[in-house]
Amino acid sequence: MAIPLRKKNREAIFLQHYKIVILVCAFVAIFSYFFADIAIANYFADLSPPWKTWETFITNLIDPKYHNYIWPILFFFTRYLLKQKVWGNRLLLILVSIPIANFLVWMIKWISGRARPELLLSQHFYGFTFFGWTQPFQSFPSGHACTIGALCGAFACFYPRWSFPLMFLGLLLAFSRVVLTVHFLSDIIVGLVSGLLISQWIYTVMKKQGI
């Protein structure tokens, strides 16, 4: 007897309800773009140095360039030296999800060409230019938020009961990008949800392949 899809893939909670997740994400991001992004960026523009030091530490924890090295090393150590197949496969999901999610996000960044908060604060420029090659025009979505989203999405597959607390934790960590006025709120929301969905989609693909 075939097992219902929902039961078989109950670990991928966000992917199961991807239509609702995307709809809510789109609504919140659009609302933020028109009514919240500018006000929040202006609020954090004059943040005191001690706060910026702390937020810089947090944002470094979710920097994609570090995760692209850490997880492959952990995978090799766990899978081939410790011979832990289960955790090796879990780490494989993470190390595959993060670069794939960030590549797709980078494509969206390039196509959308959204100006970063620095241009709003220095030149009062706000919005999308499309096909932005330079860093000041690659604000949307956030790669850091995508990274922590992919990581939290993967762990949510391992521990489904903690799916929403993990998503909330990811949002809190990604918010450091907003506090540092590197990204807008809508950037991190879309980045986070992109990472969540991509990692859970990769999880279902790996399960079908028996990994």
C-alpha cells in the first residue's frame, strides 16, 4: 500500500505547504518593501558601536563563505573517519543545500539589481534597477539569510517538531543584516524562505535516491 506523500515526507514541513509559505512570504515582503524597509533602515543607521560589534559577530556566523568550508570538512570527518553514515548523510544535505541555495539567490540578486540600504542612506536611492553587477545593487535577497534558512530548513527535516522555532531562530540571526543596514527586512525574509524551501526540496530528492 502506498504511503501518503504527507506522511512519507512529514519531515519537510515547509515544503509540504510551499504554496502557503510562498504566499505569506510574498505578502510580508511586499508590505515591508512599501511600508517598513525605509523606516527600519533609517532607525538602525545611527546604531551605537557596541551594538554593531555584537551584530557583526552574529552576521559572521551566517556568512556563506564560512559555511562553504565548514560543512564539507565536517562531512568528510564524520562520514569517512568516524564512519557515521546517518550523520554523514545529514551533513551531506547541509553542504549541498547551502551552495545551491546561494547560487539561485545570486541569480535573483543579479536580475533584480536592488539597491542596498547604503545607497538609500547616502544618496536617497531606493528600489530595483535590474541586472545589477556590483555589490551596492545586490541587496535582494540576502545571501546570509539564505544560508541560515538552508541550514535551519535542513535541521527541521531532522527534527520536524522544532521546525518553527528553527525558522524563528534563523530570522533572528538574519536580522543582524538589517541592524547593520546591509540589507532591508524584505531581503532577509525572501532569502530565509528561499533557503528553507530549497534545503527541504533537496532533502526529498535525497530520500527518493535512498540517501
